[in-house]
Amino acid sequence: MGNCIGRKEKLTAEFVPHDGAKVYPTVRLYGSPKSILTAYIRFVLIHKSVSLDFVPSNETTSEIETGSNHDPVTIQVGPEVVSGSRETLLGFIDARFPSPSVGVGGGEDETTPLLARVTRLQHKSVLWQLERVVRWGEDLATRGGNKAVDPTMGSPLMEIRKFGRSYSEVLEVMMEHAKMEETVLFPIFDKADPGLSKAAKEEHARDLPIMNGIREYIKTVGVLNSGSPDYQEALHNLSNRLKSFQGHCKEHFREEESELLPFMEALELSKEQEESALEQCFIVMQETHGRLLKFFLEGLQPNDAMKYLDLISKCGDKERMESMLQMIMK
């Protein structure tokens, strides 16, 4: 089954969506890093809180049917070895690791336009990642400059730098998402009705300086004396600014999903037009679907991550699709 030296994997985010989940034994996953099915199973196992060793198989692209249920993917848990279709593997995983359940569904969105699907899923990931940063900011403010309980956070200065890097990753995804909407999504609506996306564009113009302002404020906090009253006050201000921005984002996304995206079906785009526009989304959001893809997907629940991988599998440029999948498996 290929190289026997696996890699133990864990979520890159500081907080995982299933806090307090039961810890399960190590699972070995064999499969091609270019396979959609391998990516599916990897994300399900990680969200099950198992310790995962991924062992890349030796199959080349020409030897596998990329994205099909015939990809050679195998799960090994102790003496138990299971191979087969996505449904077979997911059924085994849910039976062997029942909490949290992921089910084998995922086809309920098939009638929803592709651009509406990708936009809603991106909203979900952004909101989860932003919630993680807000919680971290609250914790910083509560401690008022004292060291974190977790020794891996290091000194207060080291922690605020890590916090800044984490926020910058969320910010980068958000800015690429906004760029995608402005260059792919909104022009499609504007062609049908120039006024449809006006409010959303105004929201983007309002939020951009707020997002960048928070990033600069984090840098300011980082140069203050961690034991000073100014530092403590700055942490509280930072926490409040993050919460306020989070509220703006929730409202903005809600408005887009309830007032704009429902018109997508009325546009009556052909399958070719939809898939071409989806491809442009991946191209515009280059970093999100490159080095940040693993980070982005970890903000989704397992079923939603699988739905996003389904969208990636529709990518007409197979080299681009394989490149994205390999970023996930690194």
C-alpha cells in the first residue's frame, strides 16, 4: 500500500468545531493525494478527532479515476481494514467512530446553483474562523496580559504575534472572498439587473478599512508593555472591535444569502456558464485554494467540507484540481 511512513495529522486551527469530542485510536489512511475520495475521508476522520496517519499510495494519475468512487482508498484501524466506495467508507467510519456523526448524505444541494453553493460555504468557513479569533481575543482581554495556560503560546508577546498571524489568515480569505464576489458573482447579477448587488458592494467598501484597521491595531498592541494598563486597555479595545466586526459580517452574509443569492436561480445560467464561473472563483481566490485551503476547509463541518470538495471536483482544469487536493494532503 505504498510508503509505510505515514504523517500524523491534526487541525491547524487553535479551536476545533467539536470541542470535547472523544479521542479515538490512530487510523491509517491509504490513498492517492490526488483523489477527491481520499480528501473526503481525511476530513471526516480529522473531525472525528482520530489520530490520522496518511500513507500516500503509489498510483499515478493515469492509474486512478480521479474523483470517482473507484479510487483506491483504504482505512486501517488496528486489524480492521476496509476499502470501497465513499458510502462504504463513511458507513464504516460512523459505525466505528459514532461521535460526531457525519452521515453519508450530501446530495441535497444538487439543485442549488453552483455559485450560491460556493458562496454560502465560504460564508460558513469565514464565520467559524472569525468566531475562533473572537474567542481568542476575549481570552486575551480576560487575562489582561498574563501568560496563557497553554505553554505552546509562549510569552504574551509571542502569543499576540501568533494571534496576529491567525487573524491575517482569516483576513486573507475574507479579502479573496470579497474579490471573488466583486469580479465573478456581482457582474453576473449586474448584467441582469444593475441594481441587484449595489448594497453588497457598499458593504464591502465599508468593511475593508475596518478589517485592515484591526490588523494594524494588533500590531500596535504588540509593541506595548504587556504588564502596563495601556496594554490591558488595548486588549479590551481589540476584543470589542473584533466582536463589532463579527456582527457586521454576520449581518452582511445574512443579507447576501437572503436577498441576493436567491436570484441566482432566476438568472438561468447554463451548466457550462455555471462551471466556468465556478472555475473563475478558484482562480480569483488563489491563496484560499492554495496554501490556505486546508485552513479554510477546517472551518467547515464534515458534510460541508465534503460539499466543498464536490465543488472542487467540478474544476475543469484537472491539474489545478490535483494541485488543490495535494495542498490539503500536505
